[in-house]
Amino acid sequence: MSKEIQNRKFKGGSKYVLDEELAKIVNISIALEMPLLLKGEPGTGKTMLAHAIAEALQMRLIVLNVKSSMKLIDALYQYDTLTRLNDSRFGDSKRDVSNIEDYIKMGKIGQSFASDERVVLLIDEIDKADTDFQDDMLDVLDQMEFDIIEIDKTIQAKNRPVIVITSNAKKDLSDPFLGRCNFHHIAFPEPDMMRKIVEVHFTGIDKELLDSAVRTFYRLREIKGIEKKPATRELINWIRALRSDPDFRVKDLVKGEVPFLGILYKKSPDYAVAQNAVGRFRA
Amino acid sequence: MFVDFFYLLKKVGIPVSPTSFLRLQKALNMGLVNSVDDFYTAARSILVKSERYFDLYDQVFAHRFQGVELKEPEAIEISEVARALLEEWLKNPRELADLLGIKEEDLSKLTPEELLQYFLDRLKEQTEAHHGGKKWIGTGGTSPVGHSGYHPGGMRVGGVSRNKSAVKMAMERRYRDYSQEGPLTESQMGEALKRLRNMVPHGPKDRVNIDETIYETMKNAGEIEIVFDQSLRDRLKVILAIDNGGWSMDPYIGLVQTLFNYARAQFKELKTFFFHNTIYDYLWEDPQRRSKPFPLDELPRLDPETRFIIIGDASMAPYELLSTDGSIYVGERSGKPSYMRLEFIAKTFPHSVWINPVPPVEWAYTRTILHIQEIFPMFELTLDGLEKAVGHIMRKN
């Protein structure tokens, strides 16, 4: 296995600008077979990283979007009792009603275990779930197996998936959970990094537009009293809008005009605060 | 190997577990770590589990692998100052050489690390001399600190280059803002406050739990068995009382306002009141404290389970707190001194805290803070303090 890892080092994806430090951490986590926990502001590319890893290592990506009401069992497997009940009453399917296994559907973690090749498993926004979910899940990921009670069968991972877990720091994660992960905090990119990120998304973008858009963006991020600061995603969408507007001139940005402010600020109090502050840019 | 590094991390208060240390050893044995830079990254991601400790980690790392002095705040300050000065001076190597008393050619032979060390040593001498009353090394010029200063030997200071050594990155203390004692940012505040949520099952069992119903029905061999649940509701009521008057609170108003914005979305019910310096007969619902008074005597009508949070610097003239008509507003003098009013609030709402933006080291020097501390548990307005305060009011009893 370790030889394979040596050959398959993560070097970044086509739409993802990789921080050197982060690349090291990803590679160490893959080698140590540890889940990698990523924390950071929304829009720093936590989720994108998993996509980039999957692309670079040419593995399939399985995404588990955690919801607050989710129970661990949902992520592992589902016993589709309703279909079975239906089949037993009407008997018009090819499934064998007496065989419960026909009614077991794999959840996302289950799929990643059952897959014949090694996959990347992204567990997105783990902090939404409650602590029990988190701890129990790590047990499963540690053991690389779980039981299906209904058919008394143990599912073992054929290949240990590369696991990336993201958290928006809504809640603190428990100590045992943290103990079993490698940790990295993605800081918000510096302007230079941001320029590279934008360039990756808009190949051959006009230099002047790039510079003034990024400069304006960081200026907007400085505005005080904003609940949700615009992040990378907003910047990309904003530039897309600027580029598609035939009336837009780069000089407007330099002059302090900020068109399409609504793309950057999505909460109405934030929008009002920002609009007010932008008014002062022109002065 | 690296055992003392591990213990040092533990000593400064980073929660590092032996398991994670063994895991680091495993990484080392696997040949994954080939340089100090790799070690910096690997050890941090394996040992340190929260960005709040990144700053401490940086300090320990710089101390262990570069001999940067640790913990004494002065020493850290010096290295900060030194770095800034060095950056400044590297734009003009001749001046630097002059100041350090070495030739420019010799200067170019030093590695950046040696140079910084040499510089720090000199600075230390200078500080000591400073106590004797002599002039400190002056700043060379007033130009703003820029990024791409250069060293005759080719050193690049600061800036965005990723080719910096790990030690220097550690010395930059990039994560200072995330550290626990660092200044509060909006999102951190939100994070701390979100822990105030308290979802409890409430009301009649009127919701059909479909999954359970199906499961139980199947277990019952198809005989319908319906399972009901109570619905979950956030039952927490919170009263925020904010000192928004007077110049002594001015620096904190912005911070406190953000606190409001965040708080609004969090609770079942949130009432906000304002006061100036301390509380007398009324709290005010409007920030101007003019048009919407709320008599204190009405408070017992509210749910005693309400969490009462007061944010203020608790700093005022002692008579404002202790005298029978201490209020600086004439209309509010009913004959009860403010401290009795505060005691009344503390008794009405067993879950109450006072959050103070003044750093705790200064608390002992202000008489009114000491007095109010006897009435309310007091916490500082930092991430750490806010967390403790939230922990305190969320306790069951």
C-alpha cells in the first residue's frame, strides 16, 4: 500500500490552487490513513479540496452532506421497510421478500466501504450533527467496518477510503473526535493567492479587471459590522457578473463604484451596511 | 526524539495526547518528514486540533527550534519589534550594518537566521541599556514597512513568498488572531454564542415519528403501531443589558453591536436593554435611553429561567454604585442604591453573568468592578471569557 501512496501524491487539481502547506498535510493524512479535518471560514475551499483530491488521485468522490437531524445509521445503510411491506402485499417486484438483504440500501459511508476501488469520502459540515453522531461515526471509520443488524452481517471496507471532513466551526467538536483526525485550519487567502485562484477560474482574465476586482473585494471585506463577509465563491460570481455586463468598465471600480453589490452581500442588513460604506469609497 | 518538544507543548497548555504523539512518530518513521518545514506542518496537523492553539504552537516551535524566548511577553514583543525593524532596515543594508557595528560585506555573509539572532542579541543589550536611561536603537526613517525588502545575501522578508523557512513562518505568528486571548472577531463571537442554544422536547406528543412507526409496525408483523414524539424547540430566553453610555464604553460599542446582531438569531426570545454605567430603577429598550423605559420592578414577572447577561465595563465613580441617589440622572433617584438593584437582578435571575471588556488584570484596581464581582460572576469579553460565561449560564442549577 505504501508504495502506491508514494506514487500517488496529491499535487492539486485543475480548478484548485493548492497551498504548499496544505498539500503536505493532505499527503501525510493519506499516508497515515487518518481522516483530515478541515476548518475555516466559509468560502476558503474546504469542500473544493476534496473534489481536487479526488480529481488528482483519480478516485471517485462520495459526498456525505451532514444534516442536523441525521443519524449515523442513515450514513451507513437503510433498511427499506416500506418497499418490503409494499412488495409483500402486492408481490409484483423481482425482489425476494423473504430475503431482507434485498431491502438494504447502502448510505454514503456504506458505499465508500463497499466500493471495489479506493474512493475519496467527503463528510461535509460535520459540525451540523450532534456529538453522538460524530463519535459513533469515527468509531466506524476507525474500525473500517459496521454491522447491519437486520441481517446480522458485518460490512468491511474493501479499501480504506481517503477521508476528508469539513467543519464550519458552528459547534466545537468533541475531544475523542479531534483525537482521531489530523487537523488543518484554512485561513482566508491572501490577495496574491486570491489572484491565482481567480485566474484558475477565468483563464486569460484581463489583468486590470483582476487587480481592481481583487483590490475592491478586499476593501469590501474590511467593512465593519458585517455578519457574513463575502468569500471566494462570492468573488468568483461577482467577477462573472462584471464580465458579462456589457456596460461595465474597469475604471468604475477604480473610481469606487461597486456594481452588483447584491452578489457579494446576501443578507439584507449586511447589504445595507455595505451600501452605506461603498458610498464613502467614492468620496 | 522530540519528547521535550511534546512536553513543552503540553506545558504551555495545548491539549496534546500521547496517541497523537505516537502517530507523529509513525509519520517520522514512514519517512514522510524530511525537513524542519515538513516537521512543522506534520506535527501541527497531527498534534494540534484547533486553530486557537496555532499561535501558541508557533511560539513553542520557534522557541524549540530557533531558541526564540518563550512566554515572557516582553521577549515576544522584542522579537516582534525586531522583525519589524529588521524589515525596515533591510531596505538599507548600509544603515543596518552601521547600527549593528559590522561591515556591510560581513553582513551579507550571515544567513538570515544568524542575522536575526545577532540582531536580537544586540537588541537585548539595547533594552538593558535602555533601563539605564540611554537612547534605544532609533527607527531608521519613517517609510512604511513594505514587503520586498532585501538583504545583500538575497534574503526576502515577509511578503507572500512561500519559500520561507518554517521557523520564520512560526515567528510571523500568523495565527495570532485565532489564539484564545486574541481579539474577538464576529464569527468567533457567533461560535461562542451559538452554544447558548438549548433544544429541548416541549409540548404534547403530537408528531408522528414516521421511521419509528414503520420500524415498530414491521416488528409488529405488519400490525400498524404509530409512534408519537414531542417536537424540539429552543426554549431559551435571554436578556442582554448593555452599557452604551459614556466614553469609557465607547471603544467597545462596535464590538457589542456585532454581538447583538449575532445574538438576535440565536434564541427563542431575546430582549435587549441599555443602561449607563450601572442600573437603577429603569432599563431602557431604546439605545438613546429616553423613550422606552422598562421598570426594574417588572422583571420578576418574566420567566426566572431567563438568562440575564450584562455587558459593561463596571467602571464608574463609587458613589454611582453605592450612594442612595447615585444616578447621574435626577429622574431615577428612588432612594435605592444601584448595588441593591443589581443584587435584586441577580436574585431574580439565578442564571446571570456580567461580561466585562476591561482586561481582568485591571479589575483589581477599580473599586466598582470588585464590588460588582461580588454580585455577578464576571467574565472578560474575549472568546475564552465568553465561552466560560456561556458555560456558566447553561449550567442546570
